[in-house]
Amino acid sequence: PSLGISGMLFYTGDRFPEWKGNLFVEYANGPHNLRWVTNYIDAYTDRRTFGVNPTLGNDIDEFEQHVPICETPAPPFNETARGAEYRRRFEALGLQKVRVDAVGNVLGERPGTGGGPTIVLAGHLDTVFPESTDVRVKESNGRMTAPGISDNCRGLAVVLAVARAFQRANPSHDARIIFVGNVGEEGPGNLRGVRHLFEQQLEDEIDYFVAVDGAGLNVV
């Protein structure tokens, strides 16, 4: 309810195969079929899962926009370039209070009407690959491959997709929603970005924290 959602249904049946795997969300101010859940989980698995949605627009176009994120290197302790690209996308979506904090986390907000919880939805910017790695995305038979394309370019795509869905549907909600691209998740980073959020940047402000990390083919 804090997000303005009055009902949700994840369709897994076989009667309507074109609906299978879609999440249907009903807002208090009207129904919207938000296909970003399935589409962006599989974003870097198979381009053919994408289609056109009357509420959110052309998912294929949005998919193409995310390829440059993967092609922007983000080795451990050097996520600056990818962070700048992520910040640009937050600003393009019209999120508020878009900023980069002291350690390099990128934040953007939907403030809500007030009185609700603070919810953070975060995907990590860094990869495990060294700076010299060729991160160009390659396509073969509709399948996209690249170092880090699942972990965590896909997670970053999901965070952007959720932010875009909220901005386009524009439901009324009392929660303060903070979208984050955080640094330093992988082993050497020791969660330095998230630690900074909890200990300094958003100290005592976070009620719910959702980390979006693409690791398998069907689960984020």
C-alpha cells in the first residue's frame, strides 16, 4: 500500500501463453500491466522476450539503451564512468535529488506524499573483471553476451525499469523510494557502497532495502 499498489498477480498459467510470466499490478488510481518484471529479468538472455506495452512503451528500445551500461567498464574501485552513465539515466527519468555520494553511489528519488517508509532499491555498479577486460556486448541469434552482462548489468537494468515504470504510471504513494546504483559490492569492495548508505548517507533512514543482483536465468 505504501507504493500505491492495491493488487498484484503473477501469471503462471497456460491458458494465455502471451501473459505467462508477466506481473500485473493494479494501482489505487487505475490498472497498469507492468511487464518490466519478466522482461528485465531476461533482458540479457534473449531479446525475443521483449515487446511493446501500451502503458510503458517499447521495451526493446529500453533494452537497447541498457547495452551502453554494460559496455562502460566498472572494475573494482573504478566505477566512476558507469556511475556517471547511471546518473545520466536517473536524471533522464526525472527522478528527484539525483546525486553521487562520497564513495560513488548514485541515488535518485521518488519522494512520495509522506508518512510512509523509506524503501531502497539498489543494483551494484561494479563487476569482478579487471580494467583491461573487453566488455563490448556481442549478439548471436538474439542472445546478448558480455562480461558482467548478468552480474550485474541485468540488475542495473531492472532498477532502471522499475524506476521508469513508476515514473510513467506515476501512482500516488506515501513511501519515499530511493533508487541506487551502488559501488563496491564484489569481493574486493567488501560492500563498501552499501555500508556507506547504512552508516552515513542514509543512516537511520532505511526501512526496507532490496538488492537486485542478476545471477541466474530466471531469478533476480
